[in-house]
Amino acid sequence: MVTSENTKMNGLERAKQLSKNRGLRAKELRSQGRKIIGYLCSYAPLEFFTALDLVPHRIMGSVGEPIIKADAYLEPIACPFVRSCLDKALKDDYDFLDGVVFPHSCDNVQHLSSIWNYYLKPELYYFLNVPHMTEPSSFEFFKSELTAFKKYLEDFAGKELTDQALLEAIKLHNKNRALLRELNALRKQDTPLISGAELLQTMVATMVLPADEETGLIESVIEEVKNRPPKDSDEDRPRIMIYGCEIDSPEFMQMVEDSGASVVMDDLCTGTRGYWEGVDETGDPVEAIANRYLDKLRCPRTYRVSPGTHEADIANRFEYLKEYAEEFDVNGAILYIIRYCDTQEFDAPDVRDYLQSIGLPVLHIEDDYTLAGIEGLRTRVQAFVEMIV
Amino acid sequence: MAEQQKTKTTATKSTKTAGKVRPIVKKMYLRAQEAAAEGRPIAYGMVASQYEEILRAMDITPIWTENYAALTAAKQVAEPYITKAEAEGFSNVLCKYAMVGIGFDAIRAETGKIPEGAPDGGMAQPTMLLGSSAVCDPRFKWYQTLGRYMDTPIHCIDVVYPNSNHFTLEMRDYYVKYQTEQFKELVNFLEKTTGTKMDWERLDHIMDIADETIQVWWDAYQLRKATPCPMPSQDHFSCMVPAYYLLGEQEALDFYRELHDELKERVDNKVGAVENEKYRLLWGGGLPPWHTLSIFNYFESLGAVFTIETSYHPPEPLEPMGKDVHPLKRLSSRVVDRAMKAQARAKEGCGDSRVQQILDLLKEYNNVGMMMHQARSCRAMSLGQIHFKNMVQEHIKVPTMFMESDIVDVRDYSEAQTKMQVDAFVDAVESYAQSLN
């Protein structure tokens, strides 16, 4: 039997294994009596699970795998990533989950949640209402929602979630986030020490491991990439930032890098959004979690109060992209927008215009997540890369 | 897929009262144009955001932008706006209400005037944008993106529904509190933007009118349970206009009183929407195909009448709250309590409030078939329909048709194909109806 224990050849190899066989470790842990809780999207408060010794497991789709079963339950105009997640679940690929938590991130996830619950009947099912607004009352509301959710999880886990345990979980997740930022920073060099595809695989692997095991994996990847023989110089390769939502498989990054560019930064749900900002370790921990997830996560599903003019609004919403671009010496950006992801689709023209206004060439791609047309995309990306060179 | 040879695409109405809606719609846009000429505040707004009465109490003229998109669809002039939005870089799969609105404002920003040929004189330039998260994400994302074309003050609010399966009575308090705070912040924004203070007594009075309007509207629709059905769905998709767009105005209340009287008279005299009613159907989901409401008349030609619909259904009236309750809390409680009431009913039945509504309407209105509209650009109202149908079938094997089209974009519609589908569906309904006898 292939287990995650005997695939510890090195950090990157293990990350690759786990990113391909995502249920591997979760199944082992479950056989040892641990409870595995699946969650969608970036808004599930991971710290709660960890503090209660529940194993969070991010639900992802399967790029390239045809939708077979989901058609009977979810319309084709739903986000194809969401459809892929459901399809995998209906094919029993998520049969190791003891429960699922759906934060109200967007319309697509909201609709998926009730369908998942009805047909897959998980032992634990919870729909967490996440406000879209960011007024002071929104944070207060979200804190109340989180408190109700915490109580529900306590009942499920059969133990109390103390502030002390929550703080320890916050510190552990913050440590992992800091390590991921350290790993990501290895892309700042003229010749990045880690490719975009490798980093994505590592990210995916971290999302299917318990937090305490994440630490070791990320540390081992850092150590490995720092110590491996230097690559040929990448100085002439355009440095690309990828903007989008759920890219959970390395094929797209690989294709961009095979096209002659280096992927040096991202703004993805499966990328920097997960680790760029941590949870405040002082004060009330539930309040700190509410602040981190509602305010610091940069997903277009959250409305940012406009400071006044359009120019100021755009700066308020997207200036962090400029900071990313400057810090990572980015030469161009690719917007990889999954069709039917409404909030991302609405933002795309503004993001495109903003990035162009700061001097970055932009390639705007709308795709269906499956990468079925990757050869067509390759042609477009190659032309884009050549244009930057 | 668009058909080349179209004749009449709007529906022929059955009731006299429904025929009075078109002038009301014209007047809505005229009012906004007059407000613009006189320099009075005008708000772009999202229907059913629960802030309608607040706007009226502060003399802010609303423009319901989704309604305008539907109007362009009904007039078959939506395409240039959609094309413009596409040219701006917005995806063709986005909500077509939003695409029409974005295209309209992009053209206005470019030309400095209302687009030529815009129906009913076009949407006047707003002085504020009021988005909301009620129903779907595009309803705040749309206005956020309009900053590209106008530096207009914007405020968006959350409208939170207790839709968790774990919702408890204890949670009601903080839901109502949050909703109240959201309305309070909206009022603060409106006061600041208009320089006018809210008159709370006036708001209370407007809400009284609104509550009465909802009650009369609700009562009127109970009359549609009669056989033959006195009013079909194509009339409903007009008659919902005063309740959604003029809520709190005396004119809306008077409209439903008149509708009630007309339906009563029809029921008393056994006047049906179709001459020989053979099949009673439920409009079970999705917003209507505004571009081709005449499809309802095709159903009628086969003896089928849509007796009731889940879309824009009148909200079930609630027990009035005491006079000592602050109007904003009254508004907030309305939002939360309506959802809780529906959930409570579902708990006694199938478990899902949306499916329970379908099951109830099938039964109460004696329907033998159900149609759902899968509108390509409307995820909020189209997703879940397959699931709803699956759940309904576990309780009752009623024939169901999924019509595939769009709310606005006629390019997603094939009349010939739809009519063939309708023919087959009505055959299935016929067999089903016979099996019941």
C-alpha cells in the first residue's frame, strides 16, 4: 500500500504526491480515528478545526476529468470548479470526509451546499453565513456567526473549544502562513528558486494535511529548493503574476512556464490569499478570526466600501497588486478567470485596466477550469510572453 | 439561435388591471427624468432589497435598473447594450440585467447623453447607487463596476437570510440586529448624500401602506386558486410591478385593490384566463424570459394556464408589529421573520423551504405540471432547479419542463425548439392529468 509515510523522499516529491492523491493522508488519519472535515473556498475558519483536533481538508476539483455525475444535480451554468467538486464527491472521491463546511462565499457555493448536503448526507454539514459587506456591524455579525458555528463544532467534537486552544491553533496556522510567505519569497530572485507549478503543488498539499504536518512539509520544501543545484539563469524570462481564483492543478502554471516565462507571484485562492495575512494573536480570538477572514482575504466576493472617487476605489481594491508586482519585479500579468465565477468576472475589466495603468501588459483569459482547450491557451500565452520579451 | 421572423413577442394579457401596468412603468422613468431636470436625488436601486420604503420616506426617486433591463428585453432592444458591455471586457455569461445596465452607462459616459432610442426615455443619471447582497452577488458587483462610468456616491448593504439548517431562534436576535444596523448605515448615507433628515413617522406610515399592499396582493392571488383560473402568469409578471417598484405608495395599494376586485368578479362569474381551461401549471422557478413572454400565449393556445408562480411571489403577510417598534427594526424583522416562517413550514414538510413552496403551490392551486426557466445568465434563480425538481419528484411525479433561454438575451432562445418542447410537455401533462382521474 502506498502511504504518505513512504513517499517522504523529499519535500517537493511528497508535495507532488499529495497534490495528486489528495485523500492519501486524510484516509490514514481517519483510519487512526481522526475526523476529517471538508471545506470549500478560503472562508472556512481553519483554526477552529485544528483547535478541536479535527482535520481540515480543502475540497478541490479535478482538472481534465469529465463531469459524469454532477449533471444530474447541478446545472451546466454553475461554476465549473464547483461542478467538478460535486462530481468528485458523487464519484465517492470524498468518501473519507466526516463532514463538510460551506462558507457563504458566493452564489455558486451557496447552491452547491444544499445539494451536497441532500445527496451526500455528511455526518456534519454546516453553512456558514459570511457577510459581503465590511461595515463595523458586518464584523460583529460575522463574529456572532462564528460563535454559533464554534458551538456547533464543539458539540460535534464532544469537547469545549477554549480560547487557549484556539490561540494555539491560530499561532500554528500563522506559523505555516509565515513559512509559505518565506517559500514564496524564494521567487523574488532573478532566477526563482521554485517554479510556479512547484509552489502550487506545495500549496495544494498543505491544504490536505493537518496543520501540524503542514509545517514539516513546507520546511522541507524550503530546505530542498534552497539547497538544490542552481538552475540556468532565468534572467531573460518574463516574470509573470497570475490573478484568478481556484487553480488547483499545476498544468496551467506549467504551460505558462513552458512558454518561456517564470511565474513569480499569484493572487489566487489556492495561492497567496491563503497565507498572505495571518490572524491577530492578541485580543479576542474569535474576533481576530472574523477580522482576518472578512477583511484581510482579498476575494472579490467581499465588498470594499468606496473611499469616494472611482480612482480611489480602484486603488483601495487593487493597490496590493501593485505592491505584489513591485516586490516580485513582475513584467506582466495573466488573469485566469473561471467562467461563471461572477464576482471575479465583474472585477476582471477593472483589474485589467488597473494593471495596465501601472505599466503591466495583461492577458485576460476566461476558461472553464478543465483546461480542455489548453493548446489554444498555450498559443495565446506564447504570443503574450513573446510580446513582453 | 435568434429567430429571424418574429412578430409579437410580448404577451397578451388576460385581466384589465394588468393592462394598466405599462403606463405605470412609463411613469416610473418619467418621474426620474423629471427629478433629474429639477435636481432632486435619484438612486439606482436593486429590487427586493427591502429598502424601498426608506427611499420613499426620503423623497429619493428610485430607478430599478433590473426592471429597465427587462424593459429593453421586452422591447427587443437589449442587444446593443449587451454588446457594448462585452466590448468593455465583461463576460458574456454575466447577468444580462447587469450587462444591459453596464452597456447603457458605458454608452452614456462615452456620448454624454442617454443612448439613442432607449425605451421610455432611458434611465436618468443617478445621483447615488444603492447595491445590495439580497438574492445574488451581481447586485452589488454591478454597481461597484459602474464607477468606470460615473463618480457617483455608492452604498451597498447586506441583506442576510437565515438560510442555515442550523438556524435557531437564539440566532434571530443578531440577524435582526445586523439587518437593522445595515439599514441604519444606509439611512446615514442617504442623509449625508441628500442633506435631508429621515422622517421616522413618515417611514412608519409608508410601511403601514406597504404592509396593507402586501396583504391585499396576497389575498388577490388566493383567488387564482379558483377553477377556471382568473389570472395567468403573464399577467403576474406585469402585476408584480407596483408591489416591487412602488411599494409604500398609495398608487400601489389602489392597484391591488382593483386587481382583487377584478379577480373576485371573474371568479364569481367563472371567467377564466383561457376559455377552455384544460391544464393548470406552476411557474416553478427562474425569472421569466422577458424577451418572449408571448410563449405564455402559446401555452394558452393548448389549453394550459399558469395559475401561480414562485418568482416574484407575494410575500406571506406577517403579524403586524407593535407601534413602539422602531421602523428600521420593523423592516429588519420582516426580512428575517419571513424566511423563518418559510423554514418552519419546511421543517414540517420536505425540509427545504424553496421546495416546500413548490409543493404547496402545486397542491393549493391544483396544478398538474411545472415549468422552470433555466436562464443562462442568471445563476441565482437558475441554479438548484434540477435539485428542486428531483426533490419534488420524491413527493409527487408531476411533469416538469425546463425551458432554456435567458432573462434578457434573445440570442439564447429558440422559439421553434421551445415550442416543440412545450408540445411534448403538454402531452406529458395530459397523460398525467388523466392518470389522476
